[in-house]
Amino acid sequence: MLKVKICGITNLEDALLAEKLETDMIGFIFYRKSPRYLSSVKAERIIAALSPLTRKVGVFVNEPAEKLLRTAGRLKLDFVQLAGDENNAYVKKIQKQIPVIKAFRVGEDFQLPLLQKSPAALNLADTRADGLYGGSGKSFDWQKLTSLKGDERLILAGGIGAENLREAYEILQPVAVDLTSSVEARPGKKDAVKLKQFFEVANEIRFGR
């Protein structure tokens, strides 16, 4: 069944709404250069108010392994998402402690074997955008990944919203979709209407309602 991850959460109101709408995962971005950056202290407060059934994901970019693992342990994260230039050796090191979601940026010259050979528990395909580690709000050519249709490790990101979720799911049938900017009013603040519209479509696909 399709899972949903709502990422870039910076406040409790948005987290609780996403949870009420039946998100499976909530993502917190610990990359200081992101407009959606959240300190681990603030994330801890939000996490304390969430259901233990909601999976918590920490997003990191080229973070020293020891620092990442300390943060993940203190916050009791369920997954860490590596959104930078981390290599397979780094992924394996982290994954000895906690499941990894490895992000790949798909552009014109994307090499599919890089994703296929990834040792991560889950692989996230996002749109390549110069100077950005995710959150571009733009989709890529999903046909590039049709050989991965139904892959149980594939998370699809990049411009996914209520208007194109059905098409994306039909083409790739990913195990999960990841949304950040497509359901925002502004960076770091979700748009309640967009979230509700998205989950109306997502929950029809997932639950038939």
C-alpha cells in the first residue's frame, strides 16, 4: 500500500494536521542552509506530541556520521534521510545503527545503476535542481525510472501533488511519495487546503475512500 511522507515540517500545527490526515512519515530537515531548517531541540518538542505510529525521519546533508547518529539517537528517529553526496560506505556505516533513506537527484544524465546498487533501506528519487538538495517543487521525467515500477524500495519525490499523484502512481507504483514544497503556503509552513486536497486523492488510492 502506498505510503506518504510529509517533509519540511517546522511546527507542531502542521505536524498534527499531517498526522490527522493519515501521513505515514513526517520529515524534519536538519540542514542549516535549508529554508525549512529545524533545530533538533524544536524537533524534539514536536516529536513528543506525535503518535508513536507516525514514523519520524531526520533529513541530513553531508553531516559527520557521529553527529548524525547522536541526533538520531536522542530524537529516537525511525529513519535518517541522506540528501547530500554521501557514498555507499557512509550509508552502510549509518545503516548499522538506523535505517537509511538515500536521496538521488534525477536529471538528464542520471545513472540508474547508482540507485539500483544503493545499500540503503529505501531510495528516494527527486528532481535535480542546481544548488538545491531537494525541495525544488518540480517533477522530473518519471519515464526514466519505469524499470523500477513497483520497486519496494522506491520513494518518489519532486513536485508531487493532488493534481498528478494518480499519474505518478500509475507510472511507477512507488512504495511511498514524499511531499515538501507542493503542499506549502511558504517555505516551512504547510498549506492546510493543499494538504487536505492531496490526502483526499492519496487516501482514495490507499484505502479506497
